[in-house]
Amino acid sequence: MERPFEMVVLGDSLLWGSGLADEEKLWTLVRRRLEQRLARPVNVRVLAHSLAVVEPDAVKDAAPPEWGEIRFRHSSITYQALDDARIDDRSAVDLVLVDGGVNDLGPLNFIKPWRSARWVHEQTAEHCGRKMKNLLLAMLDRFPNAQVVVTGYFPIVSDQTWFIRALAPLPPLR
């Protein structure tokens, strides 16, 4: 019999699935689809958790959160990917789902009126661009046999956001 397909989930609340039942989480849906397509079991190791950041911290990364729903910045996504002992054989991993960067930036910075569009662009390029690219380069060495998929983020603020609809009658801040 063929060995199970091995999937690792790294990142923040998006991939953890904050507020969702396990059967509604993205990684569960991916696991189910893979099991159907591959006709073999898929083992999933979820290290993602709410509020995770890309930026590592050697001291704080050593004590990962007990449960992904609780908001802790550490263990960092970098630690999850490169050093976390809960992944015992990185060479056996077939798929890595990863996201990150928005918590390093601070999502509320997107709606603060004193943050210019240029500032948001520059900080996004730094945290979701350069830092994530550097992490991915290291991950390709640490997960030599895996496909690595970086998921995108949904729009944090849109015309569907409840407080934007509530503020619609007010004059624009920018």
C-alpha cells in the first residue's frame, strides 16, 4: 500500500481557520480534495495559529501556543517552517500550505487615516513580499520534496465590511 500523502499547514489565522469548525477550514477542504484525487489518506500537521508573524524571535518561538485559535505572535511562521520539532521528517512532506506577513504589518494599519497608500504599499512589499520570499527560499531547502503553496489573503477591508457600510454616509477620510 502506498504511504499517506503528507501535508503541513504553516501560517496565521487564515490557514489556521480562526472561528471556523474544523470541517470548514481551508486545510480540511484541501485534505478532502486531495484524498478524493489521490485515493489515499492525507496526513495533516497544522502549525498555523492566529496572529502568527513571519519575523522570528528566538526566545518566544521556543514555546508555541497550545491552541491555534488563541492569538499569539509566536511561534513565528519562520520557526514553524524551519525549526519546529513537531515536523519530524521534512523530506517526507509532499505539500506545504503557507501564508503570512499581514500580522507583521498590522492589519489595522490599512484603515488608519494617517497611513498613506504609499506607506501601506511599502510595508506590504516588505512584510508580505521580501520577508516571505526570504522564508520561501529557506523552505525550499528544508522541504526538498514538497510543493509549497503560498495562499493569498482575502480583502481585509471592502465595501462588504460591516463598519465600512456603517460609515458610508460620512465624508471620506482620504
